[in-house]
Amino acid sequence: MQEQRRYMRTNSEALVEISHPSLGVIELKAKDLSDGGVFVFLGNHIAPPVGTVVKARIKRHTGVINAEPVDMQVMHQHSGGMGLMFV
């Protein structure tokens, strides 16, 4: 797979609360947070199709990073997770 990253990734211990009519509200563990997006592990959840826009709130152990949910688009799915990009 060709490297397509535009933003520097950092390992991050965060949770991402995702909401979408097809999913309801789920909380997923995050990896590789950047200015462009985040990779989340799906666990036993099924990812929405690539291109789907979901609402997301990012939470750290110190509290919620964004109080209001932001739009994020599903960009890819692999390795038991999905990549989300800020839109």
C-alpha cells in the first residue's frame, strides 16, 4: 500500500465517540491521531461504508477534546479498524 499521509501521526490514547443513524452511538479506541484524522479500532462493530460521514467526539483521560461533535468521513477500512478524516 502506497503511503498517502499528509499529516504527521502521533500515537494517542484516546477514545472516539462516533454517531450515525446506521450505528447509533459507539465508542472506539483511537490510534494515530493527526491534524487530518484518526484511525479507530472497530472491535466487534461493523464499519460504515467508505465515504460515509459520521459525527465524532474525541475523548482523552483529561476530558473531551471537542465538546461539539465534528464531521468525519470514513476513508478506508483495514486491520480491524477504519481511518476517519476531518471534513
